[in-house]
Amino acid sequence: MSRPSRNTGNAGGRRGEGRPIRPPFLEVNSLKLEFDVSPPWVQRVVSKRPRQWLKAVDGVDFYIRRGSTFGLVGESGCGKSTLARLVVGLYDPTEGAVSLGGVNLTGLRAQGRLGEANSKVQMIFQDPYSSLNPRWKVGEIIAEPIRMHGLAEDESAIRRSVVALLEQVGLSGADARKYPHEFSGGQRQRISIARALAGEPELLICDEPTSALDVSVQSQILNLMCDLRDEHGLTMLFISHDLPVIDFIADEVGVMYLGRLCEVGTPEVVFSRPQHPYTRMLLDSVPTFQRRGHAGHAMIGEVPSPINPPSGCTFHPRCPFANERCRAEVPALIRSGESWVACHGVAEGRIPPTGPDQSGGG
């Protein structure tokens, strides 16, 4: 697949110093979400145990400029999909807010103005086999958001819009009369994309949309999404555990660990000169022909439980550079060179730099 041209502007990052003069389009401000995972009240009383809270998202803060793509990467369980659902409004945050074009979407949803908020944001889900209603024909699936948001005058206009959307994603108008089970996985994901575009969104949330597809089909879907992004001027939050996919599609990348962002920057910088030890481990875990026979700095240990996360920097139990400060104090996301990094070791200069001619990790 051919690599799309990069947006030369600053696509996203930490709010504050270094922020672009042009205002951001999507802003995620100090977003938190905790789930109550306590056992039933009677069990807590008998065992004398307090309530338990799972910190799925723990103070995430970034922005994206209009027409740019922000990629989010990290291991399973780090909070990527939960963050996507917070942005799209499927979950209500414990703290923080999501704003789009200066409009507080979190506030709109809290006021019950869901239609106004949700019309601006659409989501493409990971599994194309379970995200489409098997009892509905494809035409009905795509037409629903058009009817819901009043985007067409009559049924004839809706049918024309459905045909145009199907053709736009590489299918035919005749496919509107078929059911989802009559299509392959790649074709179903194209239908999911058409459904998302039917609502005429300004922001598209993509939660690992290619992970359930074959590699050859992944390439087709990614190229299609790049073309549609440019054609419709979409702003995208693209979530994936596949680093090459993020490197291909994103203008800016955020590395997430246990509910927090630990490094933010352009793919060129983050993937060639990673600073955070976790980013380095992620990159060393990607198999390549060049690294065949070289172990690199493989991932150490498991992701801790978000119910009882480590104190201080949550990555310190797996970090070869951790010291007492790391175990006691939560690092802030600060500017470091061309990236934003949340690491005491980087801030103090204890971690050696990386680059094309230097080894990653420590």
C-alpha cells in the first residue's frame, strides 16, 4: 500500500506549551473513567473489604487538528477502546470533557441533546461480523443514520444516498438488497464505513477496524479510508495495536499505557527515536526481517491490574531504568525534543537517546 502524504501541521498532542496557533478541532481534556467493580454489598460487609474501582482511563489529555489523524497504540487492556467509547459518547466520563470545534460534546450529552452531539461523531468498530444487524438488509443499515439525522428529504433521496455511499466504498448499488451474511469480512467493513459516512460526521473514530481482516484486505481498507478522509475532510482518531498500520495512516501518534499517555509525537519521530522505555519495548516487540535472529529488548512482564495499579509511574515494575522517584511520583507529560514524554528518566537525562544508529532500550 502506498503511504499517504503527511499533514505538515501539528496534528495533536499535549495541551499547553507548544500548542499550535490554529485552534484544535477535537480536544480531550483530563478525561477519566472509573468502573465500580466491587463485589456485592453483603460480601463486602462480611469480608470487610472496601469498594473497588477500575481506572480504565486516567487523565488523558490531547487534541487533534481538523483533517488530521491521531493514532493511538498500546497493549491490550491499556484503555484504547474505552477512550474511543468515551469520545463517541457510549460511556460518560467520571471526570473531564470532550470538545469538538469548540462545542462541549460531554455537556450536550449530559443535557440530553444526544442527537446534536452524536451527529458530529461516528464510529467504526473492530469486528465487522458483529457490528452489523444480521436481520437488516444493507440498504436499511446505511439508511438509518440518514433518517435519524434528517439528512434527506424523502425515501427516494435516501435510496440515492445509500447507492452513492455503497459505490463510494467500492461496492455496488445492488448490494443494498443483500444481508450482511452474504459478504466477506472486508466487504462488511466497507459497509460499516458507508454506514459511518451516512451520518455526515466531522470526526470518525476507528477502533481497530482492520485487525479482524486478512493482510491483503487490510491494505485495501486502509487505502480506502485515506481516500475518504481526504475527500470528506474527516478528522480521525485511529486506534490499533499494529504499529505499522499507525505509522502508515497517522499524522500524530499517542502511546498509551494503563490508562495514560506516555509519549506523543509524529510517527517519524516516535518510531525512529522513541524516548519512553515502554515505547522502545513496543517497537522492539515488532518482528522484522532485519531483526531476525536478534532478540532486541523484548516486553518485560505483564500489564498490571488497573484495579490496583502500581504507585508513581505505573510502568516502573517493568522498566529497567526505574528508581525511587519513579516508584513514588506520577510523571507529567512534558515536552522533550520533538515529542511529549511522561518519564522521570527522560526528564532527568538518565535514559540514553535512541536513533537510527543507536540501540533502543537500556
